[in-house]
Amino acid sequence: MKAIVYRKNGPPDVLTCEEIEKPVPSDQEVLIKVHAAAVNPLDVHMLKGGPFIFRLLFGRAKLKRPGVDCAGVVATVGPAVKKFKAGDAVFGNCRGAFAEYALAPESKLAPKPENVAFEDAAACPVAALTALQGLRKHGRIQAGQNVLINGASGGVGTFAVQLAKIFGAHVTAVCSARNADLVRSLGADRVIEYAQEDFATGAARYDLILDLAGNHPFSVCQGVLTPHGIHVGAGVLAGQKSLFAMFGGLIGTLLRSRFSSQKFVVFMAKVNREDLTFVAELVANGKLKPVIDKKYTLVEAPEAMRYQGTWHARGKLVIGLDA
Ligand SMILES: NC(=O)c1ccc[n+]([C@@H]2O[C@H](COP(=O)([O-])OP(=O)(O)OC[C@H]3O[C@@H](n4cnc5c(N)ncnc54)[C@H](OP(=O)(O)O)[C@@H]3O)[C@@H](O)[C@H]2O)c1
């Protein structure tokens, strides 16, 4: 099968498209014939191999296959798989999504609704679930709340704006001027162009800040949080801070939050069937629309990774494979 691979960490130039063995599913794994895959900042971090924490978590590159988000059709299943069979259309989290076939644990997949395109389904797993879990689980979003999304026009942000509206919040979206109309079209009630105005010095107060840019520390955001407001940190702009400064700052922030009625939460999204199904139903009903900035072919994956690494994608970047 054709797959995008790399043997050493580095920029997207180290990626090649090669013919490799089709993988075989273990007990609880599903082999998916990939129809579409999506790119995430995580793929760029893993490819680079640094910072140290990523090398520690994911190891140094030997023969590695990028991509964790995919949608496709089940080719074969491991002997213990119960929920899926060959021929089922699925989407979710897998290993090596930028390939003709990819393996996924059964627990990280959900059925793809018939009326949802493979490309739209592939755009959802990491980004939509980060937005969902950041708002609902960690941010405890309630109808009528004043919610700010910092980094509203990227992969996660475009889902977060729509989901916050679905949950009945009043949404302020922070993005660049070129994306103001996009986030408004997704339902944002108010847009702050970050080059013109700093949300952290404004008069508005927020019950929940979902921070995908990480360029305003909790201590600064406290000034614009309501007395019991929550600041959910999900992302940091690349190159913004050294890892040492980031973790040092994080410990101080968590301590500060512990002794305040205002809370800071940092989290890693967990892909699971229940949340995938929740998102799939919203997409199928037309209530949630994946925003796809650009579509690429498999051999164009390095270009997609290069664009993802600019931190200025408008929504998701999707790699389509011939069905
Ligand atoms: N915790 C988790 O589990 C988890 C999961 C997924 C992603 N993440 C992290 O969350 C972050 C966002 O992910 P993503 O997939 O949405 O990334 P993305 O698609 O690259 O989007 C990044 C967005 O940041 C915006 N941005 C750039 N500079 C900004 C600034 N100064 N102020 C506000 N916004 C700014 C850009 O908007 P403009 O082009 O309009 O400037 C862009 O749309 C990344 O750091 C990623 O690593 C975390």
C-alpha cells in the first residue's frame, strides 16, 4: 500500500510517499481503507521530534507514519472486535492516517453517518473533540454564558465557536482580521481582531475562556473572567515560549487557580466513541459544519504539513485518497 513515512525527525521535507506492507490488525484493532485523513498540529510536533517531551512520549523516528484522524471503510477486523465489520463506514483516531490503510483501536472509532462526506468526517476527531471536551467537560459551559474562544479560526476554534453556540452561549471569537467574517458566519456574536484589540484588557467579562493560542496567562485572564469563571488552556502557539518556561508557568498557574474562585484547567483531548457519535449526529443534522481550508492528495501531504506548521490554517486541512 502507499503511505507517507519518515525515518528521521525534521521539517515536512523528510516525508516520503512509499510502498509498504499493509498492516494487520491485532485483537481489538480495525484495519481501515482510508478515504480521507486530516492534519493536526500534533502531527507537525511529532514530525519535528522536539521538544523533549514529545521525544519522551513518542520516541525518536525509525520508520514512522504520520496522521491520527481518518475516515474510511473497514477492511478487516481483529478477532476481538465486536462493534464493526468489513464494509462499515467509520471515522476516528488511528495510527498512520496518511496512507491507503490505517489501524485503529475499536474504542476510538464511530460509525460515519451516510450523509456525512468522508472528508468532513475525517476533519472531526481531534479538533471537534478538543473543542467539545474543552467547552463541555472542562469548561462546564452553560446556556446564556459569555464565552470567549481565543484562536477561533483554526481547526479547533471553528468547531468551538459552533459548539459554544449550540450550547446556547454568547460567543466572542478572537482571530485575525482576515478571518473575522468566517467566524461570524459560524455564529460568533462578537469578533475581536487580535491585532487591533487585546481581549484581556477589554471591559467584557467571560464565564469561560477556551484558549487555543495560549498567549495570555491565567493571571492576565483573571482580570476578564467572572468571579467563578474558568480559563481552559488547550494549546500554545508554536515557538511562543521555551518548554521550561511553559512548564514552570503551568505549575505556578495551577497553584494560583487552586486558591482562587476562578479556575484554570489544562487538558489533552481523549478520542472516544461517545463524543465522536455526538459530533457525528450534529454534522449529520447540519448543525455543525467542519470548515475545510484546503484539500490535498496523498503525495501532497508534506505541503499540508507545511501549511499546518504556519499556525494560520483556516479550519482543517484534509488529505483525500482515491476511494
Ligand atoms: N489539548 C489538546 O488535546 C489539543 C488538541 C488539539 C489541538 N491542540 C492545540 O490547540 C491549538 C490550536 O489547534 P488547532 O488545530 O486549532 O491549530 P490551527 O488550526 O493551526 O489554528 C491555530 C489558530 O491560531 C490562530 N492564531 C494565530 N495567532 C494568534 C493570536 N495571536 N491570537 C489568537 N489566535 C491566533 C490562527 O488564526 P489566524 O490565522 O486568524 O491568526 C489559527 O487559526 C494548537 O496549539 C494545538 O497544538 C490541543
